[in-house]
Amino acid sequence: MQTNNTAEESDFDDEFDNEFASEEKEELFDPLSGYNRVMTSVNDFMYIYALNPVAKGYAYVIPKPVRVGISNVFDNLMFPMRFTNNLLQLKFQNAGEELGRFVVNSTVGIAGIFDPAKSQLGWEEHDEDFGQTLGFYGVGSGFHIVLPLLGPSNLRDMISIVPDAYIDPISYTGASDIGYKIPNNSLEAMGLSAGKIVNKTSLRLGQYENIKKDALDLYPFLRDIYEQKRKKEIEE
């Protein structure tokens, strides 16, 4: 009996050592953790005391069907970004559906207010960005970075903001080269982006608080959620 107990203890020690060694091996490289913790607290404060109250007031005034329609319009405008990145990842069927969705929703869907491409034809949105494109070709995420107001990101995704903004219709980046840009200057672009964020937040009230309540330590909790989500999106 004592021999069996000793063997079991030995097995347990081995499992513990292996698990501990595995955790050490998978330890995340996080050179900006000090800055990231501070910026996570700043973003959390801004969300709770600025964005969330504004979004609640907006939701109180604007009926939900109108806000859904506005969200659909913004989604429709993001067609160039999704189409380009699907092509770059050689996802030709998805790119074709994106093109079809844009044509149908811009016409039958009245400038994208409605989404008949999905409701009538079953064409789902294939959301892709340049960070996913780089990941598709094997570019690693790099270290984690929390961006002011934008939240969790990493080195690869932060760099990818620039090419995505270049083809984004509501961004002023690349306005001198691309003719379909909607804003006439940076101030109008900021206004459009702010409206998009407030409208989107108004349709997700309470979601951030539900995620946050499970966090013992907010920064690593949000960091791990973000990195796992991005890894899954790239693998799909």
C-alpha cells in the first residue's frame, strides 16, 4: 500500500513538474506590461465615465432599429477593407461574396441600411483586416500593446492599422490618392469614427461589464482574450 502511495506521489510530482515546465515555456513576452497596465486603467476609466454614458444617452434617444440601420451602413462602407484582405489571403469565394454583398446591400438594401444579402441570399460577412493577412502569411503577433482609446492590440496589428486606414472610406489617410474617401478633412474623419464607435457601443451595452466582472487582474485578462481571439480569427 505504501509502495502504491509512493508511486502515485511520484506520478503527481512528475505531472506537476511537466505542467509547471510547460507554463514556463509558454510564458508571454510582454516587455510593455508596465505601460500596458496603466493604459488599460486609462481606457477602462474613459469607457466607464465617458463612452458608456454617452452611448446610453444615445440609445435612449435613438430607437434600436435606427441604430441597427446605421451600424449596417458603416459595415457596408467597410467593403473595400474586407474585399482587399480576402483577396490578399487568396479567399476568392469570400471576396466574391463580399462584392455581391456590397452590390446588393448598396442598391436593394438602400445604401446599406438593410442587409438583404444575408437575410435573403445567405451571404455572410467575411471580416478580414491587414493584421489577419499578415498572420495568414506567418507573421507573428509580436509583443502586446494597449493603444490609447482603441484598447488591446499587438505589434503586428498596430502596424496594420496604417494600410487598413488607407483603404478605409471613413478614414482621411490616403485621401490624396483614393477618390472614394467620405470625409473632406481629418476633423470630419474623427467625427465619423466617433459616431461609429458610439453607435456600436450603444448596441452592446453591458457586454464589457459582463466580461470585466470575471477578471481578477484586468490587464492580463483582456490581453489573453484579445490574443486568443486574434489567433482564432487568423486560423479560420
